Amino acid sequence: MTSPDSIPAALAALQKLAESSGATDVDLAAAIAKLVVDAAPTPAPAETAAPADAGEFGDNAIVQKLGALGIPSRTYAHTLSMTAEDLVANVPLSSANAIHTKNLFFKDKKHGLFLITVAPDAHVDTKAVAKELGLTGKVNMRMGPEDVLMEKLGCAKGCVGPLAMANDADHEVTFVLDAALLADAGIEEVHSHPLRNDASTVAAPADLMAYFEKCGVEVHVQEFAKKGDAPAVAPAASSKGKPKDKPKGKVSKVRVII
């Protein structure tokens, strides 16, 4: 590249060369233009945002599983959050079409293990869940022990999420998913823990369902009422006659996706 300080001397040299060789004004102009271009400083490369550290979660079993299955997703770090309430408070989502999950791991002596994944504001009635699943006999779901959670789904208390169902190799855990987490409810992104509660993995509902299918997970989709929704209340008994029948509440339909 020609130094800008040498341009005057170079122009004088070009002028003498043109006079002695009979070059035309056009030739001289072209030579000068090239000289100016060569002298122009090379622009600095445009600044770009620093790439995300792709290796930060590279050793996470769930992230590896998603990649191996070709499921589109992204995982990000955030403040450690033990409960769904903590998560909502610590990790606000900017889009109304994105949602966190609340995950409840239950054990029933007769009917086995259950993972119920719902919207953070959902009310979970285990009796209603059991009825929708068609369970017969006495049902008494209680929170599952942490050692069983670790053994069956490979995560500690406070770290479980729907993606952990991939670890249920022996298909011992019944998986129930809230319909409010699906695309039909207007959801575009589901955020859930990848076996740790200081990070969340984001996937579209359709990609999440594809993940379950490829992992051989049977999904039972149910509708859940929200916290604070008033249950059906029987009308007050009349002093002149028998009390009226208690109105029946709405029964949600179970839809087995896989």
C-alpha cells in the first residue's frame, strides 16, 4: 500500500512519465485514481458480539441428548432457583408466549411413580389426575423421595424438569403434561431445567414433543385449573326441602400424544 506521505512525490513522477511517454490525460487520471485507492487506509473489521460459550453446557447429559437427537434448543445460565416460584421471580421471561414449568415428582404405593409438569400457576389435584389417568382403587400420591428421583430421573430435588424423562430407561415413571404448555395454548417457548436448577433449556412445544417421542416417553396431556380458580360450590340447602344436587365440575379430557 502506498504511504499517504509519498503521494505528492508519486504524482510528480507520474506527470513526468506521462510527458515523456506520450500518455493521455485518461491514462494519467487512471494512474492517479489507483494511487489514491492504494493509499486509503484499510478499514477495521466490524465489531461483532462475542459468541456465546458453546462449551458451557457441553458436558450436560440433557444438552448432549438434545443434540444427538437433532432437537433444536438453547440452554442458558441463571440464578439458582429451587422452586417454580423462585424461577418466575429470578428469571422473568420477556415474551408472553414463553413459559417456565413447575414439576412435581410423586410416588404412590400401588400405582408407582409420576412426574407432573405444569404451568407455574397451575393447581395440581392428584385425585383428579388419577381419575383422568384411569387409575383404579385407592390413590395416594405423595412427594417422591429424593433418592428415588435421583435413581429414576438422574437429578436432585429442585432440578427436575420434563427433559429428565429421557433418563427413565425402564419406563417406570408416568409422565403427565399440562396442556397449557403446548402450542395450542399459544406457547412458543418452554423453559425447563436440564437436570440442574441454575440453568434452563428452551425448546418449542413441537420440538419438546418430538424429543419425548424419540426418547420413547409416553405423554399424557391433561388440562389443569389455575391457582385461585374457585371450585364448584354446592348451593345452600333449602329449609323447605332437600338440598339440591351438587353441580358437577368440568372433567378434562386426557389426550395421549405418543
